[in-house]
Amino acid sequence: MAFIELENISAGYDRGKPILKNFNLSVERGELVSLLGPSGCGKTTTLRTIAGFIIAEQGKVVIGGKDYSYLPPHKRNIGLVFQNYALFPHLSVFENIAYGLRRRRVPRDEIKRRVAGAVKMVSLEGFEERFPANLSGGQRQRVALARSIVIEPELLLLDEPLSNLDAKLRDEMRAELSRLQHQLGITMIYVTHDQVEALSLSTRIVVMNQGLIEQSGTPEEIYERPATSFVARFVGFDNQLSGTLLSVSNGEARVNVNGTELKITRPRTSLTQSHVGKKAALFFRPADTRISAVPGTGTAAENTLEGEIDFSTYQGNATQYAFHIGSFSLRALASGSPVVGGGRAFFYIDSDKIIIEPEENNE
């Protein structure tokens, strides 16, 4: 049995209106699992159900082989890190970290030892007597982390803990969280809508949509082999084309798009021979599109579509283009000098970077 088992959970904030419906999730001991998805998809509801703040209308919450379904939050050995840190403003760093230990009536000497260890673990030595108002956002987040790990929880739940930090601090805290998880070997469930956070931190990612799991897999599986069009769009397959499927086999698919035949190799798809002659949707990332002012020749002409550039944005090491091919608005991200906006250009799409699905299955 997995360390955490959510079995046929139906849960929400209003009785009779569940956000999660017959929801199942397993987490192994020592995993860092990210729940990834848009706002309202059920990520935080899942976290709060595990923590005991929401009691499921049906189903079971099992942790470490024990039924936690009706156990109150304060009796669950779970650490929590919130988006807003939830620090006590009138308590020092030391007292904030020690709070959970004092509630558990841990002896004074043991509190000092464990708080000192937690402070060192999050690199806050010398800040013990400061108050939250005198700390930076990153330092406050470290205090929240230390307060959660000092109680030596079975499980650590993190609800978008980095969303209030600037880009540089987010990078630093991602590295800090990864280091702590490897050092402690603690099981973590991390809620985020940021695919970069999920990809860089997780041993496994669970992509959620409307209270259901769209796909569960390693970061590499989610990023390279999204199972549905929803997952594809959520992990950066922002461009979409529509065409008619000409053929499909184990190694290749061919699609007619605006009179041009595109080849898809290693097709990650649910298409079968029954879909030949029907409409199909193609998804690909802007970075997998190359651009040229002149058409290619020979093999360089394959998978090339002619379009019109609407505008381009120089970004230092790359230029982003907004363009359209017929009625489709697309983006490309390419290195090199910008092509002047408003002109015709040729766009090559990597054949092994395209996901193709039956158009009638798209959302």
C-alpha cells in the first residue's frame, strides 16, 4: 500500500456540491508530488482534505496505513506551508518556529535543540530574535518552512508557497526546497499552477482539471509526452493548428493543413486508422518552430508553412514572433536577428515535437 491513499473522495466547500468527485490519488513515502493545474481545478481542495480542514462527503483518507478520514487536523502529524506564510507577527523567528513544539509540550531543552537545527537547515542563523516585519519575503518563507519541518511531520503540504516572491527569490527557494526534500527524505505534496516549479521540484506531477486527474507521471513524461490536449496546452504546447488526417502508423502521421502536408514522427496520439480523413488538432511549442524569410529546399522544405508576421519582440537570446497562418494565430521563439514584422515568412515545425489528437476530443 502507498503511504498516502485517497480513495473515491468526493469533497468540496458546500455540501452536495463536491469539487472532487470519486477522486483517487496514491503517494509513495519519500515522494515529492506536485498537484499542477489552473485555479479552481481542485488542487487546494485535495490538500485541505488531506490536512483535515475539509471532511470528505464520501471516500477515505489513508496515511501510513491508518484511516485519517475523520481525524481532526491537530491530531494529524502534518506540516503545512501556506501562500501567505501565516507567521505570528508578535513572535520572534525563534518563537514562531518553536510554536508547534510548545503546543506539543516538548521539553525546553529539546525545543532549543530542534529549533537550532531547523534554523540552520534553512540558513537563518543570526535571525532568531527578529520579528516577521523585519524580514524579507524569502526569509519569512524560510521561517514558515522551518516551523513546518521542526515538528518532524510524516508529511509536508505546501500550498503555492512561492507565489508571493519575485522571480529571483522563487528560483532560490525552489533550490532550497529541493535540497531540504533530499536531505530530509520527507514526503511532500506541493500545490502550484506554475509548470516550471512543478517540473523542477517534483518526482511526480499530477495534472488536475475540474476535480479530475488528467495525467500523472514524471516531469519528463508530462513535459515530453502529455496524454491529453489539456495537459499539452498547460505545459507549453501553446500553438494549435487544425487539419485533415491523411495517414497514421506506428512511426508516422501525415496531416493536410491549409493545403500543406505536415509529417509527425513518433506521434504521441490516440489516433487510429478510423480517424483517417477526419479533422485532427496539432499542438506544438513556440520553441519548436523555426523561422526563415525564404522557403527551404529539399528536406528543409518539409513541415514548412507560409504565414505572415504580425509583430516580433526581441528578448536578448531569442526573438518571439506573433504570426498567423490563415485563421490560426501562432507564436514562434527563435534565436538570431529579428525578421521585420508585417512581412511574409516561412515557419518550420519540428516533426517529432508535434502532438496530434482527434479534433472532436478537444476541449
